[in-house]
Amino acid sequence: MALEKPYLDIPGTIIFDAEQSRKGYWLNQFCMSLMKAENRERFKANERAYLDEWPMSEEQKQAVLARDLNWCMRTGGNIYFLAKIGATDGKSFQQMAGSMTGMTEEEYRHMMINGGRSVQGNRYLGEDGDAQPNRQPQGAASRKA
Amino acid sequence: MARITASVYTSHVPAIGAAMDLGKTHEPYWQPLFKGYDFSKQWMKDNKPDVIFLVYNDHATAFSLDLIPTFAIGTAAQYQPADEGWGPRPVPVVQGHPALASHIAQSVIQQDFDLTIVNKMDVDHGLTVPLSLMCGELDPVRDAWPCPVIPFAVNVVQYPVPSGQRCFALGQAIRKAVESYDEDLNVHIWGTGGMSHQLQGARAGLINREWDNAWLDQLIDDPAACARTPHIDYVREAGSEGIELVMWLIARGAMADVAGGAKPRLAHRFYHVPASNTAVGHAILENV
């Protein structure tokens, strides 16, 4: 019998459940290794070689090299683990979270100062909020797209 | 006999710790947030506990995917502030209370909660940011936190996290455990994390001021009803990381009124948006 997953109808959201955790095990453990300064140095010196030491999928490695956190999440990454990549790159949590929306850093920061993203239209897939799949990317990037 | 005299609720946003560590608390961005804790710092001095039982979550720091305990109680003598990738926070080492922690572990397990016992771990911003907010800036070497701390880590990283009901019942068991300890100790219980925030995907940056405040009203006035809030409501209404709020129910469950005593007194309440990606909520309840 399938597990109960009532959260699959929320737009722009991947819940890190048992299935995602299995899928992302090595990706997340690679991220954990960046908690050690000497590993951060080795990773920065040759990212591809360092990633090849881990039994991750090729897609997971590509997602890390591209620093595409949405892609990392789809392949099983969890934000608290992926944050170690951001820390290695000298990025804040706000920069990391913002990068997943397509907004510029300035645009995202501005949205937060103005009270954050509204839940209106963003509770269920198929509503008309700014987090819906048909409205990506957000911010100035949407006008270029 | 040991007794729980108060509960404290607060968000534990890492950027708050960074702002304190880098001396940015007077910048216009941060000033309104720290103003909301002026009362609390004075309150901590006026109501200094002997021990803080601090409920928080580890953010892939002490616990990787190697080991994911749902409820973990720290019984060690001390805990080092962790290096989360930016270097360890420059704050004092956290002193534990092994005797009371071990007592609570045994008592709570005997009340049917299967805790994981941890004798060695580093503590991340989830634990040290609430201490900094309530105690102010402290020198990592010359100063010390005001009292020993028992870290109590809850899994809110890998779904499913424990339900609000389970957390609320656990708080009640912790209260019984504390009250069965012979030494006369004044214990605070803190619930941390939240409020609304989402750190991932196209919905990153979600804040729900109305929901947060309605939830906090209910936590204070009708915690048993609040505990029945299903997981999906936290995720949908308060963001994927807003689910951290279940940890506040552990602290609330440990208050006297839940066991038939008097309603607690609301000493302080504060709400502010934003701190980085997050809505900051804070409250102090005193047993009367």
C-alpha cells in the first residue's frame, strides 16, 4: 500500500521524506563532508574529482556543479545539507533560498523586508500565486524569459 | 523537588546569531528584532533558572543521514558550539546537567517515550541562538551561559517529524520527570524554531503572519487544541520549515495548567518579520 503523502499538491515545495532521503543519501552525505575545512579545500581545488569520490548519480554531480539547488532537491537533496555547499561558497541562507526562486538577491531581500511571500494562491497547485510552476522564474528573470 | 517555573518560545534563525557575532545588532535591519528581546534579557536576569531544558532541532550538524533520532536527550557534561560550515560561533561552551538529564531520560522512557540518549555531540545554531537572544552577547572564554543546559533535539529535518500531539504529550512526561527529581531546582523549558518560513523551491520566502499569530494565540490559550494541528497545516500555511513549531508544543505541554494547575501568565510576546527568510515569534509564559 502506498504511503500517505498529503503534501504533494503544494506548489514549489519538495518535502524531504523517506523516499527523497533514500534517493539523496550520497548527495547529502557528500554535503556533510564539507563540514570539515580540509574537505572544503579539496572540493574547491577540484570539484569534479572530489565529487567522483562519492557514489552519487551523474545527475546529482551535475546539479552540484551547476549550483542549481532546485535540481539538487529534485535529486534528493535537503536544504540543511545543501547549505554546506553554500557555506563553502561563502553564501548566506538568504542567498541560497533566494536562488531557488529565480529572483535576484536584491529582489528576494526586498520581498522579505516587505513581509515575505504571501500564502495567497500558493497553498495548492493550480491556484494563481507567484510560486506556481507556470510563473517561474520570478522577478526580473521572468521578463527576460 | 525540582519544578518547571517558566517556558520560553523563540525562533532560532542562524542569521540572528551571525548578526550578534558580527556586531550588527544596531543596524536598522536588525534593531527592531533585538528590541523585542530587551524585555527578555532583563527577565532572564530577574528569573535566573538553575537549569534550562532546551528543545531545538539539529540542522544536519550533529546528526547526518547516518542517524536520525526523533527525540534525543543530551546527558553529557558539556557541548561544543558546532562548526556548521562558517566556523563555530564565538560563544561559550554549553555546560550540561548530566544528573538531571539522566534522571529525565529514565523517567520519560518509563513513561513510554523512546528517547535516544546522547553523550557526545556538538550543538548548532538551533540551541545557541536562543541562548544568545535571551542572555545577550557573551565572550566565548571569559563569560559563561547563566546556567547548565539540557539539549533536547527533535527531528524536524526528515519527514515525518513527530506530531504536535506526540510533542504535547512528551512535554507532560518531561514535567512529571522533572518533578520527581529530589534536588530543589528551578527549571525553565524552552521550545524553539519557527515561525513561518520556507527555505526551498519556488515558494521560498513564504511568511504567514495571520496564521502564525492565530497559532500562537491558541498555543497560549488552548494548547490541547493547538496540539491537534495536523502536519499538513504547518507545511501548507507556515512553509516547509515552519513545521519546526511542533517543538513549541513540548515546552507548552510541560506547563502546570496542562496537568490541572493554574493558567500560566503571559509575561511577554513579540513577533517580527523578517529575520533573513523567517518570521520571528517569541513568548514567555510563567507558572503562577
